[in-house]
Amino acid sequence: MASIRVTPETLNGEGNDLIGYAGDLSDILKTIDSKVHEIIDGWDGLAQDAYFEMYTTMKQSLDKFPELVDTIGKATVSAAEAFAGVDEQLQSGFKGAQ
């Protein structure tokens, strides 16, 4: 049987934290991108080409991460809203039964 140990308010807060972290991750990835381009601009040769190719390949995966975290955050907020709605419905039902 399922056990619920959080409140809708807690879920909502945690979801909004995740959404904020997604923005932070985007900023961090922009900083990393700038740093890598700074490195590449001062480096010539075959190794530089391989380094840039490696980074470009990895960057495709990294760029998806903030969106994934944002999606998880929004899903958590949606769960909080649904949980709050069900909780209120149950409360009304119990009060009506008295």
C-alpha cells in the first residue's frame, strides 16, 4: 500500500526549487561553453580539433539536462496541485458525512 509522507506545499516548494535549478544549470552550461571556446581559441592543431569534437558531442547531452530538470520540477508542481485538490475533495467528503 502507498504511503504519502509529504504535503502539497512541500511538493510545490521542491518542484519550484527544481525549476530554479534548471535555470542555474543553463547559466552554468553557458559559462562552461564560454570557457571551452576560450581554451579552443588559444589552441591550434589536431589535438584542439579532437578536443572540440569531443566537447561538441558531449554538449549535445549536457544541453538537454536543464530541460529535463525543468520537466521534473514542473511534474512535481503538477503532482502537488493534484494532491492538494484530492486532499480538499476528501476533506469536503468527510465533513459532509458528519
